Amino acid sequence: ATTIVGDIYPAAERSRVQDWLSGVWGIAAIAGPALGAFIVQHLHWSFVFWINLPIGVIAIAILLRYLDEHVQPRAHQINLMGAALLMLGIGAILMPAIQAQYLNAATTTALLVIGVIALVLLAVGERRASEPILPYKLWRSRIMAASNSGSLAIGMLLMCVVAFLPTYVEAVMGRSAIYAGAAVATQSVSWSCGSIISSRIMAFSSYRTTGVIGALSLIAGTALLIALAIEGDE
């Protein structure tokens, strides 16, 4: 959806359209975690993933019916080798990071070696590919390099917070999945409100100012989580 906004709206209108997307996100942020917690507690955890399939099918059908794109057709060469190496490299490195306690030393070492070799081959092959998955020319742009590096750092921090909150509520505070879902919903609502505010700031300021404010706010919120005391939750 974000990509489509960039395609069909000029830069001056994108922040206004992002308000609408943030509003949709706000509704989903309240309903999603609560519904997910209900499904996990009363049905089966796998239904949390299956429920996305009909929603995705409806969204795709709407795009096929109403999205009018003016695309000039031209021949493309899909970089299948690059896609396979990217998938293999990231997957082989993530597996030991996630399942290290269940893997022996030999398996862990083999996966890390395979992942590194795959990523090295990807880096070499992308220089020769006619349509690379990771075009190096994008990293020559200071704006692209800075925004992607910042997104990587902020994304890691954000995912830590998202994974930490429900675990803390259930494992430390001893509450049910319903309370964990409510914590995630509150966080998501704050996220959508922040998106609306940042789009307003971006309209009369710049994306740099918005990015700095968002990053500092995320760091401050994480610092507050570090200050949580277990004794206060008993």
C-alpha cells in the first residue's frame, strides 16, 4: 500500500494520504491484537495466520479491479539466482540465531558458513545482473543510504520492543494473552497516532526533522522500558 501511494500521488500529497493509511492502521491496531489474543486463548494459535488469507485475497481483488496503472511494458529478466542466494543467505544465518539452543555446534557452524558464502556470492553476482535485486547504485545516494541505515537500526529496536512487551506481560506480570494483546494494541495505537502527527510535521517541515523526532522518541520509550521494575508489577 505504501508503494502504491508513492506511485499514484505526487510528493506534496503523500503525507496527507498517509493520514488515511494511519487511520486504517489505528482501527486494525485495536481490533487485531484483541482478536488475535481471543483466537490464541480460545481456538488455536495457527488461526492467527490463516485469518490473513481471506483478507489478503480481498485486498488483491480490490487492487486488480480499481487500481489503474499506466505502465509501459518492456522486457524484464527476473534475477532468480539472486533471489535464491538472498533467501539462502539470510535464512541460513537466521536459523542459528533463532534456534541456537536446539542445534549442535557443527550444525550451527555449517549454517553460518553457508549463509556467509551465499551472501558473498550474492554481492558478486549482483554486480553482473542486468536487473539486480539489490542495486548498488541506490547506495550511492546519500539519502537512500542514510534512510536505509536508519530504518535498519530503528527497525531492530522497534522489533525488540514489540517482542518484549507481550512476553513481559505474560511471563513477568503473570497476565493472560488478553492482557498481552491489549498491551500490543496500545502500542499500535500510539504508532498510528505518531504516524499522523509525523505526516503533519513533514508537510511544513522536512522528512529529516520527522525522522530525528521519531528516532529520539523511540529511544526515550525504550529507556523507559529498561527502567521497569519487577517488584512494581507484583
